[in-house]
Amino acid sequence: MKTIKTSSFLFIILCSAISLSLIGCGGSTSATDDDGGGGNNGGGTGEPSANAVGMESQSFTPAEIEVEVGTTVTWTNGSSVTHTVTSGTNGQSDGMFDSGELSPGETFTYTFTEVGSYPYFCIPHVNLGMTGTVNVVESYGY
């Protein structure tokens, strides 16, 4: 009889452990998938918003984003070196926007008011391929 009680007890513990691990997986997936209902904000979940660009090492992350007309894009220098956000191509500014030097932790914002494709680069790191593009599309009014 003692063997039956011990194996029943172990069975209950095993089932409980499996149940808890499944519950934990489910909770983590829904938190990761939840971006606050879409749109151009992060919804407070810790997810980056659709209008945010990071500067890490010698790259913009993501390098290309799509936003609706009227969206303000925020670039954040998350690296340990100075970067810029300068509109233009091939290291040549087109004069549309320029953040100036951004120290680690600093941000730069720009509001896009017209449909189009807007390339930009980091002055100190353009030769290392630190470039990006903001593609601005019509607002769909969702």
C-alpha cells in the first residue's frame, strides 16, 4: 500500500509541475504578443513602439520603418558612443532634419508630415553602414 500512496503522490506533483509550466508559458506568450492594440505606441508592455528607432553599436534598429503621416519618430542612442540622425544619403545631408550629436541615452524626435521615403544616416558611422529609412504612408484612420 505504501508504494501506491508514494506513486500517487509523485503523480500529483508531476501533474502540478506540468500544469504550472504550461500556465507560465501561456502568460509569457501573451505578454510578448501584446503590443497595446497596435498603432504607433508600445502600449506600456516594454515592447518598442512602431515609431521608435534605437541606435546600437553602429546601426539603427530597425533600419527601416513605416509610419503614417503625422507620426513623430523617436530615435534613442542606446550605445556608449555619440551618434547623429541626419537626413540624406551617401553621407550628404539634404537639410530636412539633423539631430546634432546625441550622447548615450539622449533622444531625437521628428514629425513626418508628408508621404514619402526619407533616408538618413549617422555622420560618424555612415562609412560603417549606419543608415536607415523612414517610409511615410497615408493615414488610414484606424
